Amino acid sequence: MGWTTEVTEAHPDKYIICLAPHTSNWDFLIGQLYSGAEGFRSNFLMKKEWFFWPLGPIFKKLGGIPVWRSKHTSMTDNLAETARQEKIFHLCITPEGTRSPNPDWKKGFYYIAQKAEIPILLYGVDYERKHIECTKTIIPNGDIDQQMREIKLYFSKFKGKNPENFMIGNIE
């Protein structure tokens, strides 16, 4: 399909993939094709509304974890505990939490990684260049404001499928 990759970061047994920009349903297909071609599998979070018949069983088989956005659950605690207990843990999360413009990124991926003491691999998808890149790893140190700024700056150079739907928000 003409895509190129630049992946310089190590992939340990346990990690969170922070993937951005997320502006289209095509991101899922590109991600599945990429991970299949590279020979690794990652679970992913997806709003529960996608888990209807016949897609629900397919998404679950691919590693999908339904998210109830209207409920306040302890999902980050549960995922962090799973990460601590499992020998291998790979979870992909889109920090915007939606395909629509959102300057207020979700921080759950950071909290999961911090609680489980695992790294965050930053994966950028650039549709303009047809390029997937992972050249930075974040080790959560508790300074979430500084590290979220660093993460947003990393992703600022990538163009999503619908670039008008991608915002990094105020990083002052």
C-alpha cells in the first residue's frame, strides 16, 4: 500500500502504545495491517457501541476491550493490575479518545503505564507521507503536565486522515 515505517524504539514484553493522530476509522485498519505485518499483537480500547453483532466477537478476537464512557469505572486500575500480573502486555490507546477534534487528551494511558511501571511507546501515523513512526519512548515519572506536553509535541508533526480533526491543544 506504499506505507513506510521508522521504528527505533525497543518493544519490551510490556508496554502501552500511545497512537495519534486518530481522526478516522481507517486508523484501525492501518494499525491492524501494520501490527500483522510486523508480527505483534496489541489489545486496544474501543467504545462499547462498536461491540454489536457481528462486529463485537470479531473485535474481541482481535484484542478489543470495550469502554463504557458513560460509567466511571476503575478501568485504569484494572488494566494496570492486569499489566502487572501478565507476562506479556501490549495495549494500544489513542489519547484523543475520539476521532473528532479534542484538545483535552485523555490521560488514562499515562496512568496505566505509571501504575504498572511500564513504558509508553509513541506511535505516529502520517497519512500525508504514508508513514508510521515510533522514535520516542516515555517512562512515566509522575510529572504528567510536563510529559503530556512532551507527548503532544511529538505528535504535532503528524497528519491524520482528516487533519482538521486533530488538535494537540494548549501546550504552554
